[in-house]
Amino acid sequence: MAASKNETVSELVPVKFSRLARRGVLLGLSLSQLITLAIGVLAIVGALYAGGGQLLAYTAPVWVLSAVLTWVPIAGRPVVEWLPVGCWWLWRTTIGQLIYRRRVVKPRPAGTLALPGDMARLREYEDPETGAGMIHDPHAGTLTAVCEVTHPAFVLLDPGEQERRVSSWGRVLATVCRSGRVATLQVLERTLPDSGTGLAEWWASHGADDGSWASTTYRELIDRAGPAGERHASTISLALDMGAAARQIRTAGGGMRGAAAVLRQEMATLTAALRAADLTPSGWLGTGQIAVILRSAYDPAIAATLERHGQLGQDLATAGPVAVNESWSRLRTDSAHHAVLWVSEWPRSMVYPGFLSPVLLSTGIQRAFSLLCTPLRSDQAARDIRKKKVEHISDMAQRQRIGQIEDAAQTAEYQDVLQQEADLTAGHGVLRYTGLIAVSAPTVDELDAAVAAIEQAAIQASCETRLLVGQQAAAFTAAALPLCRRI
């Protein structure tokens, strides 16, 4: 009996992700599709009542265009859903928001970040008690702190240890959901060119640098091979919702000092949960360390130099890019071209927890994988699930009334809702996930090759990815920067 119990514990349990909800407002049609469809129907009905067939021919451009906008897909989305993206892109092109050049002579205001676009509104705040650097977004009403985390290679652990760590990580996410004051939790895993400091430190502590031919050759090999390597860095960012925590902020003294005190409570809770999950938080990053991450994202060529010389780039006022050019499908910054992919569909079949290893362990590609988690309070999640159940049942009854056949995708979405309700009842947290992959390369050709390799790796991981066209600048800030940005 004991042997069978131990064998059960050591088994790695596969999991299944919920499908991306594609259910519309009515009969699978979204609100924008219903509006364009209504315009076409009104044009046809009005023409028939007013002038018959001749007027119907005159109004043909209206209802034909409505039909095209409603049902004709482009890249898997109806044409009408591309209109906001295209109009916003046209507006930004007209007013010159696709090009950013830093004003070197004109200094930035104190306490601001030298970042392009809407991130220019961000403010820095250094916590006097912990020394952690906090990023304040006055428009979104959030205060963000960043923690660096170290961990052993998950794929090298035995199945029993993997299953235990997965369960522990689930408890970490459930802890984040309980307070109701956390706006976003971001897990960022990025590849960096290794500066060789680790090899140099190992040689300084264990090597015998006695001037011999062997020691000289070994030291030269370390100097040459170190910067050519690659390492992985993981951070967890925690954003406090200052609106939801307004009462606690007033109790703590109000203002930024009170918000920092409330955020410290969430930071302490998250740190304890991470340690219970056998993850090692290396401490909350200061403003200088955050500045290095931002500078390395926009200027990857300088990343190894910043790591080798620890005192360079430790200022948020100079951490932003010098120049940014945004195009429809890519982004150009100081020393690299970037493209951001959205994980549009997670695995639909049962997969094991290490299913993302083809993407995360891809070699020779500089990329950043960002998982944005938006926690929902238990009462809010319960109301949302009840609303979805009512909508599914209503749509099901409507389809039966008009004789429309129920397809497997709609049934699977309803089963996902029931599974979420069961998980919530069992005490688990409910989060909304957004997966983003930012790929960087020195040239356009290398970028296209790297994007193709990541797309193939995502296929091996049973995921679907889509290039976020028309919004690459906003997507890059959400995917490559640990600031809990949303798109």
C-alpha cells in the first residue's frame, strides 16, 4: 500500500489549458460584427421598402461592404476587428508617433524614466526601508516592484520533484489572488549574452594563476569564451492596484509612502510564498538594477559590458533608448531589431508542465518570454463564471431554437467554464494569462530567421503564436520590460 502511494506521488500529472474564448455576443458574432451586420440588413430592408430592386442595386455597396466586414477573415480575424488596429496605426503615423529620438541636450525631469511613448509618464520611487526601486504609473494607478529569482533547471528534476514544484507554484499564484490588491503579476524569463564574469570569478577563486603556460592559456580561453556564452535570467514583477488598496494606503499614511508600505506587505507575502515553493528570491531590485535591465532590452549589444562593469548604466534617467523606429511588424531600437509574438492558443490537449521547454531552451536566439497574470478575487471570479455559464446556456437554447448544430468548440468552452468553477471551489485562484515572446536580432534577416525558429519551437510546444502587427512598440514594452505593462 505504501509503495503504491509513493509511486502515485512520484508521477507527473499532465494538465490541460482552457481554450481562448471565441464566443460572441449573439450566435458567435462579436459586437462589432453585429453592428456591421445590422447596418447591412437595414440597408437591404430600407431599399426593399423604399424602391424595390432598383434601389437595392444602388445600395449594394453598403450591404456588400457590411457582409465583407462581418464575415471575411484576414489572418483568422474578421475584417471589422482589424479596423481599430488600422485606424490607430494611421493616426499614430499621421501625428509622427512611430519615431522616437531622445533629446540629449534637454534633460529629463527628476524622477522620470527616459522611455518612449506612453511610458514617459512613469515615475521612479526608491523605498527608504528596503531600498527597492518602485515604478509608479500615475495614469494606470499602479506601483510595481521587481524581484530576481534563481532556480534549478526544471527539466533536469525527477518527475516527483517537478510535480511538487508545480503544486507549490500553484499555491504561490493562489496567494497572489487572495488579497485583491495585486493588479498584475509578471514572470519574465530572458536570455542574455554572458559577460564571462561567472567563469572569471570561478577562476579567481579556484584557479592557480602561477604564470605557467597552462594557466595563461586557460585564462585567455576564459576571456574569449565567456562573452560568447548565453545565460538565462528570471524576474517576477508585482504591481499594486492603488485604487483597490486606497483604504490601506490612507491607513499607512497616504501618498507614495503609504503605497510603498502596502506594496511592501505584498512583497513580503510573495517572498515567503516563493521560498516555500523552493524558489530563491535574490532580493528586490533597486533602481540601478532595473535601469540595467531596461538598457539591455533596448540596446542588447551593451548588455555584456553593463554586466562586466557593474557601475555602468545604473541610472534610470539614462536607461531608455536613444532612437526607436516602429513599423507594422517590427521595432528598431539602438542596436537591434525586435518582433513580438503573442501566444494566441495554449495547448488544447493534455501536456506535462515542462511543455514550454522547446521555446525556453532554444539556443542562439535572444528572446524574452513574458507571462502576464491578472489575478481575480474569489467573489469577482465567481460572478464572472456565473455570467459565462448563463451566456453559454442562453446561446445553447437560442441555437436549438433556430436549429443550429452545436459544435465541439462551444462544448469545450463550456466544459472549461465548469472546470474553472470546480477549481475555484477547491480553493485555487483564477488568473487571466497573456503570453508574449519578444525576439531580438542585430539585422532584419537574422530577426526573420529567429522568429521562424521561435514559431517552430512553439509548434513543438503545442502552442499557437501570432505576430502582433500594428502595435509592436506597446507589445515590446509588455514582453521585454519587467514593468507589468499591458497591451
